[in-house]
Amino acid sequence: MYLGIDIGTQSVKALLYDLDRATVHATSSEPLPLRSDRDGTREQEASWWIVALEACVSRLPEAGRKAIRGVGVSGQQHGLVPLGSADQVLAPVKLWCDTTTEQQCGEITHAFGGRERCIKSVGNAILPGYTASKIRWLKQHRPAAYDALATVLLPHDYINFWLTGERVMEYGDASGTGLLDIRKREWHSKMLQAVDSERALAEVMPPLVGAESPIGRLRNSVAERLGLPADVSVSSGGGDNMMAAIGTGTVVAGRMTVSLGTSATLFSSAQQAVIDSAGDIAAFCSSTGDWLPLLCTMNCTVATELTRNALNLSLEEMEEAVAAAPVGAEGVVTLPFFNGERTPDLPRGKGCVLGLDDTNYSAGNLLRSAMESAVYGLRSGLDAFSRNHCRVDSLRLTGGGSISAVWRQMVADVFNLPVTVQTCDEGAALGAALQAAWVDSGDGLVDLLDAQLSVDESRCCLPSPQRTVAYNEHYDSYRRHAEVALQLYT
Ligand SMILES: Nc1ncnc2c1ncn2[C@@H]1O[C@H](COP(=O)(O)OP(=O)(O)O)[C@@H](O)[C@H]1O
Ligand SMILES: O=C(CO)[C@@H](O)[C@H](O)COP(=O)(O)O
């Protein structure tokens, strides 16, 4: 048995995986609160994750817990967990979806010599989502915490630290800091200097580790609290997208995954770094020794959930209403920039609903346009991937949104590609468990995943030629409407 833990944005999930039976033995989840402000603040307390994690694990069957041989941790990327020398978390965690650091991004980019230079040297532009600007923000806004800062950790690294006592960062998640030279897989000293020229930041960056070996073993006190055997090994884990790549089998070039979670992501596997000179695709490393070019939009289930909650509908009612509304939502267009946006780079963006008149103003169209907007937001990524020579002939779907049949078909139709869905929707938690199994077993990763992952044929979708033609038009219309938001919120 292997335990996968996923620290998502909206919830913590635990998944018990039975390797001998190639099946998920049990899952549990616990919702997480989010501290939001109109200025773009999006924060969580690291302690909330631990409370939720303990609640999740305690709900897994005891016999299964006792049989665990390894643990892997997945986590929302980029959040800054500032750790002090006495192991204390020094401040609330600014998350990947926090957009308050636009000014710091500008300052760092300027100090480094401009956006193009950042992309060329480090692989990525410095964007508010990434960790680099959050470190500079900490210095300017929470100076006492910054002075006491001993180690920079990311959300999943912090859980690894809590589990094992080890302060390390693995390459995949580290590449999302904006501070890693993603080709050489080492901290970029000039970028660290651009973040703070007055402090030797290399001293607070943890040692970097690869995914092939465990980072340590469970501390006895933690094993006892979680009801797990002593001496269980913990793999490096990784960012949730890196772990979802494992959980959906996107570990071989040519494969591509779409994740519909709080954010929407589109990512592929590559054997060399993919650096997009336009900066649309993030040049991340994978958590399996390769690279993981990725496009991320910040508002996926954010848009559907806000609309659904405003209309006071259940998930089932939303599904029915969207299925009943026509393709293109009768001209209603949602620009889903409710939390600001990364793609396009619009940190001060706001959500807009356009195209309404007295014939189309209905719950179904509002919900359908919110769902469509998440898919349109990723569609531009396909062009960016082909510009960067990443070919794709089908998509693997994961994340909470992939539970919706109408959303799955929409992805196939908008992308004009077949969509494959795994039996398990929790790609990130599953990937974390399978990474732990891979490290423990010593088997080849691709063979292990081929033997373990199973497709749910009943939920796979083929694109419909008629709908694809219709969506091409609606996608063009969406892009024209999005231009307006660029003018309004830049
Ligand atoms: N049947 C469904 N239809 C649409 N959205 C769904 C469905 N089931 C779950 N979701 C949405 O998926 C989201 C959670 O997705 P998840 O991938 O777990 O997010 P995260 O990892 O960012 O916390 C929730 O907002 C939830 O409403
Ligand atoms: O910032 C990114 C990727 O760069 C996000 O994908 C986060 O990693 C959050 O993921 P979810 O909570 O939406 O799964």
C-alpha cells in the first residue's frame, strides 16, 4: 500500500493505493479555507494543511494504513512557506493565486535586465504566481518574518518537512519558484540577487533533490499520530501538476494532460527543457527527471463555482443546466478573470460576463459560458505547444472538473482531440502514491505506470466535427471579447 497526499487549493486529499491489485483502496478529503481580499491577497495558514491532512488520513481504513510502505506528497505549486530556524512558519502562506506582487515582479525583472532575459536565462518570466516575487514582498511587507527566514519551502516541501524533518526541494516544484536555472537544475545566483541584492538568498534556499530516491523516513511522532507504521519512506513528491503528470501517465513525450481544478493547466512531458520565447508556456521540470512544459490559467472551477454559488445550484443541477444550454451559450461570454489572471498576464483582471440580452440571460447560459471559458483559456496553449514543437494527438483529463460529463465532451470538441479519462479522477494524489511506489520498487516508471493506470472507457470522448466547427467560431468570439479585458485591466 502507498499513501498519496495532495494539498490542493480547495481541499486536502489522501489516497491509499494497492499496488498488488493495481487499484485505489480508499480516498478521503477535507476542505480548506482561503483568505481572500479585493487587493488580490490569497493566503492559507500552513497549519490548516496539517489539520486537514490528519483528518483525511485518520479516515482511511486502519488496516490499509498499517500496510503502507511509502508516502508521496503533491501540493499546489509556488506558495511561499517561510520557515524559521526553530521550525516555525513565520507568516501566512501567499499562494500561487495571490496577485499582490505585481510591483515586486516588475522590480525583479528590471534588476535582472528585462523579461526576455529572464526567459532566456532562467526559462521563465517573473510572474506574480511564482515564488520569487513573494520573497521580495515578504521583505517589504513582513520584514520581521523576512529577517527570521531560515528556509524557503513550497507547500508540498513543507508537508515533506513535517513528515520527515528534512528541508529539501525537488526539481519539479523548485522550477516554479522562478529562481531555478531549469536547464542546469541549480539555483540561479543572478536571479537570487535580483530578488534581494542585500542578502545572500542562496543561504535560505534548500538543497535540491531528484525524484529517484526517497528524501527520508517518517518521524516516529508523526507515524504515531497518523497511525502509520514506523520507518516508512517518503518520496520527493512534487507540485500538483508534476504529480498529475505521473497519475495520468504523461511521462513520455507526445502525451498531454489537461487538469480542471481551481486552476486549469495543460502540460506535456519533454526530454529537454522547453523554453517558449513568448513566455506563454512555463518551462518547468518534471518530478521524474524530465521537463514539464505547462500552460496555466488561474480561473477554472473558480468561474463555475462562483456562478453556481450565485445561482444557488448543486453540482448536479449545474450539470443539467449546462447540458441543456446550446454550444456557445447563445452568445453569452464569460471572461473568467475573477482572481486576476496569469494567462493572459492580467494580475489586476476581474471577471466579466458579456453578450447578454433579453433572449439569452439564463442560468444555463451563464453556467455554460463559465465552463466554456475555462476551456477557451487553455485552447491558446495548443498553438503555443505546437510553436514549441510539442506534438499532441490526444488529451488525458484530470482534476475535479473532469467528473463532469459535459465538461469532458467540451474539452474534446474545443480542442478537436480525443479525450482519455482515467478510472481515478484524483490524478495528483494518485501520482504522488505512484511516485512513492516507483521509488520503493525500483521498477522503471513507464512500465510501472503502464501496469497500474487504467482508462475508464465509458468516460472517454471523441470530438464531434459539427460541434468543433461551431466552437471554432465561439473561440474566436471569446478572444475578441478578451481583448477588451486586456484594455480594461492592464
Ligand atoms: N461534477 C462536477 N462538475 C463540475 N465541477 C466539479 C464536479 N465535481 C467537482 N467539481 C469541482 O472541482 C473542484 C475541485 O477540483 P480539484 O481538482 O480537487 O481542485 P484543487 O486541487 O484545486 O483543490 C471544485 O471546485 C468542485 O466544485
Ligand atoms: O500555479 C499553478 C501551476 O503553475 C496551479 O496549477 C497550482 O499548482 C494550483 O493547482 P490546483 O489547485 O488548481 O490543482
